[in-house]
Amino acid sequence: MTTSTHGTPAEESADAAAKARAGGPPEDAGEGAPGHVRLRRALTVLLTERVVLLAALLVVLLVWMKVLDTGGYLLAPYDLTYLASALETMVPLCILGLAELLVMVSGRGGIDLSVGATVSLAGMVFGYTVSEWGWSPLLAVPATLVAGALLGAVNGFLVARLGFPALIATLATYYAYSSVALVGSGNKPVSTAPVRDLHSLTSRVPLPGLPDVPMQVFTFLLPCAVLVWLLVNRSTFGRKLYGVGTNDVAARFANVPVVSVRLRAFTLSGLLSAVVAVVTVGQFASARPDAGTVGNGMALPAITIAVLGGVAITGGIGRVGGVVVAALLVAWLNAGILLAFEGSQGSRIQLLALGVLLVCSALLNSVTARRTGGLR
């Protein structure tokens, strides 16, 4: 006597309904699946794969701006030359977005509001070592990186060792670092001949068949992105960082040094901020004490880019690719806004666009975490 391995029709219907509630497609949903199933799959990919969503938005932006350009609605051509020049603003913000990724992934509301002030203070260190002490850039750059790492380590000590909330600790150091940069320099930039010669660090690189691209894309941004990717994806520290950010209590039970991991995350954030300090000194041909804090500063756009790139403020989630594509999207969006509006109105619209992007990306992160279990 054989026993059927199939359930009753009612049981099979119940199983199918359970799978539907769980978000999975029916077992027979292959190439001939209904249109709504394929649409659901596509939406799931867009929700969980932030890089795919950002790439789609980037294409939409470029097409829309090209339509406006063709219709004569822009103040200047939105072409490859203009997009290449916009990469100058992308480089520092993208590197700072990577710094925020490291801190935010570490969990417990990790955030670094002091990155802009660190850029200012480390930039003054760079300027003085080159101008006043006569150091060559080969010595001044490592000294600047060490200074930035020490400033980041102060944040890490306050947050990881003393248990200060990251928001309060880094806001306090933001004020402190900004003040030291302004007072120590007499609120005057350092723009002597040796510092002006550093502009060669950010010259343009000719590419065959393409517009000239800022050199810092290849000398600073790409190395930083690759190194951070290797750090978080291919190193023991990266696995510990995501583990601590996901559940620091479980990480302690697993003998993961939670305090040390968070301290190193903030230290690396300061190190990356110092890299941006070198870039900004080269761009401005001057070491300015307010380079990272003037106007709305660099910290808030960097945080916006990190969140837009899929980094969860709650910790444990974030990818380097998402941050890089998000930085490119923000840079080209801002560049397009400046062409669409005259005078200072463009700058105001940029702030509105950043605010909308931040709210929408935070909302999308929350919805994705609830419906699909997180971003990839």
C-alpha cells in the first residue's frame, strides 16, 4: 500500500498562501510566471540591491537633464565635460561618505559629525608643515594622516571607551576642532607659494575620447574606495565590524573586542577625513581654517550620501558600492540644479534636494529592513 506524498488541495493552497505572505514566489513561477510575479521580483531587487536602485535613478537623472538641455531650459550645456568637472565636488564627499559608513556600520547610533571640522584642522596641519616648516609633500601627507587619525581616535575614545553617545561626542569635537583651526590660524588661510604649488595634486588627466577628469579621482578616491572595500569585505576587522554593528551583545559573548572595533572605526574615519584635507588644500591651492565647515559644512552631505547609499544608522548594514554611486548621484544632481536655476536660487534648491533625498533614503531603509530583512 503506497502513501501519497501530496497533500489535499486545501493543504496545497494553504502552503502557497504561506509562501506568498513570506514574499517568495510560487514553486512553478519560472519563465512563464505571471506579470505581477515578475514585477514583484523586480521591486524586491530594487529594494534590497541599493546599487541597482541608485544606478536606475542615475540613468533617470541623466536622461531628464538631457531632455532639459535639448529643450533649452538650462543655463549651460549638461554634457560630458560638465559632468567630468562635477567630479571635483564628488571626491571629498564620497571619501567622507566612506568614513561615515565605517562609523555607522559599527552600530549604537554611530555617526561622526566632526568630519568637516577634522578636514579643516588636518588641512591646517598640512598647510603649516609645507609652508612654515618646509616639509616636502612626501613627509607632510603622512603627518596629516596621522593628525587626522589622532583626531578620530579622540572621538573613538569618547564613544567606545567612555560610552558617550556618538551624536554628542562628535558634535562636541566638531566645535572643538573648528575652534582650534580658526584660533590657531588667526582665521587666516595659508596660501604661500609652496602651498599653491600643491594645486598640481588636483590637476586634470586627459583621457582618450573623453573629457579631462580630475586627477584626485584616480589618486585619492579610487584607492580609498578599494582599500575600504577590502577592509570591510575581506578582512577580519570587517567581519568584526559588521558583527558588532548587528548585535554588540552577541559579539561580546563571541569574544569580539567591541570597544576596540568601535575605536578603530572612528580612528579610520579621522584618517579618511585627513585624506580629504589633503584634497581640499590642493583644490583651493590654500589651507583654509573653514574648508570643511564653511556654509553647511561637509558632514551633513556626507551623512546624506551614506544613508542614501544604503548604510543603516542602526548599524550592521552598508556597502561601499552604494556609497560611491550615491555620491555620484548627488554630485551630478547638484550640478544639474545649478544649471536649472539662476543665481543663489540653485544653492537653496540643492539644500532642499539633499533634505528630500535624506528623508526618502531613510524611509526606504526602514521599509526595506521591515519587509525584506535588510539591504545587500
